[in-house]
Amino acid sequence: MRTNYKEADIFIAGSLVEPTCVAYNAVIERGGGIKPGDRAVILGAGPVGIAACAIMKRAGASQVIISETQQERAEMALALGADHHVNPAKEDFADRVLEITNGMGADLFMEATGLPTIVYPGIERVIWEGRTLLSTVIVTARAEAKMPVTGEVLQVRKARIVGAQGHSGHGNFPRVIDCMATGMNLTRMSTKKIGLEELPENILKLQTDRSECKITYVAR
């Protein structure tokens, strides 16, 4: 059964296809996908990270954990597919992930913060101390900083790191559109609608203000 979108939501849904395709490309194409029952951790609840929560859950993940410091973004991720929220500003990321997963760790990690020097040590510790082998770390957010990688951890735990950028190829767009048309409703990610005259100020605002998730331009 296809989702009954309100007419006003159709354009909004269209504007959300692009970031969702970025998440789909990262998780399914570059990351190799997940198997039903896998555990997944997404670091960073931007539009791509939130969309990844929905994709992971739809693909069959048993536990989807979102790591995010902003409560509003975390709540949106929880509403769209995440099962647990970790706030790394208030609790130890690795300790909490290991606690949630009963010491198993995760099969897949998505780094969507752009802060590799800050978040990767926690990911590495979960891989090292967790009982899951063959974990995949997908680097989605772009950053100039180098990741502090310990090769021994990847070798012993048989883990890997892959990069993901963009969204096209391999039928990503039609697959995402079909997912959204048959129940994966992400329209709530569009938290603000603006007209043409409001574009400049909102583009500048998005560079530093995370109070909005996805701003949609609507022709008037």
C-alpha cells in the first residue's frame, strides 16, 4: 500500500530525495548494506544521518543508535527509525553503545559529523571491545582532519573503513523514491518552508544554526 501523502507534502518529499539518496548510497552501495538483525550506529543527526536511520530500520536493523548532542535532532532521528539516542556531550559514547548492545558493538557505523578526530576514537573502542567482527565504518561527512586510525584494531577485529560521497548510480534514486512512496515518510525532516526572498538569509543561517533540519524552498 502506498503512503497517502497530503498534496502539500509531495513537493517536500521530492526535496528530501537527494539527502536520502546520499544516505542510501553510503549505507547500501558503499557500505555493502546490512543484514536483518544487524546493529547500526549513526554519528550525527543531520539530514543524511536522520535519513540513514530510516533506511537502516527499513533494511532490517535490529538496533539503530543515533549519536547526537542536539536533542531536537535526536528526537527526529528516533521518530524516523532510530531505537536509541546517545548524547556524547553528556555520556561516554563507547560505554553507552556497548551497554545498549550488551557488549556486541555494531556491524555498521556511519560517521556523519565531520569531526573524525573527536568521534573516531569512540568508534574504534567499540570495535575493539565489542564482540562483533567484520564491522564497517562508512565515512560520509567531509573533513580535512585525519582520522586517528589504529591498524591493529582493524586487523584483529577484521573491520574496514570505506568512504562514501554523492548519491547517483546503481538505481539509488528510483529505489529511494519507491521506499518513500511505500511507507518511508521523511517529510517531517522539512522543518521550515521559505520563499525566494528568504533564501539568502537562510543559506547563511544554516552554516551555523542547527535549529532547522531541512529548509524547503516553496515557490509562491
